[in-house]
Amino acid sequence: MQPVSLSDWKDWQANPVTKAFYQAAIERIEDAKEVLSTQAGLELSEDNFLRGFIRAYREMFDFRIDDLQEIANVN
């Protein structure tokens, strides 16, 4: 994997497709939270799935360019 430059990273973050993707992720998180708020405790496996789903989507927002550079250095 080729390292990502800071300039490329900022361009990608400013791209309308990227912004739409992140907005869709936010909406999915909110939908999952809504389901949990009304149905938590009814089905443990569903609760666990939704909790993991929310955590995974939130982790995307914590991704930094340093993370990509570390991946590039490993490969």
C-alpha cells in the first residue's frame, strides 16, 4: 500500500462523496441507537449486534492519516 499524503487525506475528507458517506454513517448510528432505545433487552444477540455496529461505525470517525501510514509501513 502506498502512503497517503496529508494533502490527499484533506482532499478526500473535503470530497462531497466522502461527506455523503460520513453523513450516511451518522444516520445509521442514529437509527441503531433508536432501535436500541425502544427494543433493548428483548433479544440479547440483536442488542450485541447493534452495539458492535455502532462502535464500528464510530471507529471510522476516529481514523487518522497516521493510521493509514502505519498500515502502509506494515505492508
